[in-house]
Amino acid sequence: MQQLARAYLYVRDIWLTPHELKFRTRFNTGLWVMQTSCGVISHRDCIRMGIGGKMLFAVNNGYQHFC
């Protein structure tokens, strides 16, 4: 319950390259949902596949470097 109270939602209109995505999510313990040319996938999949995309929203339960 306490973690649910700390969770929050951000909506952004930012396009990120794979390098920027890896740098900006290095302390992230949550999930970023990205729109890419391959469809809607998580930020971890973007980094793994080496593609960038538009950040749709992020649900986080810990430290977030920007947002």
C-alpha cells in the first residue's frame, strides 16, 4: 500500500535516442512506456534493441532523474 502511494504518473512529449534513454533511466526503478517505430514497448526493450522513441508515460516507484 505504501509503495502504491508513492507511485506517480508523468506525461511527457520527449523523443529520446537509445543513448539518451539509457543515461536518463540509469537510476529508474519503474517503467517507461515508449512509442517507437516497432510499436509501444518498454524503455528496457528500447535499450536492448538499440532504438529510440517518444516517451508516452512513466510509472515510477523510486528515484527519477528527470520528469
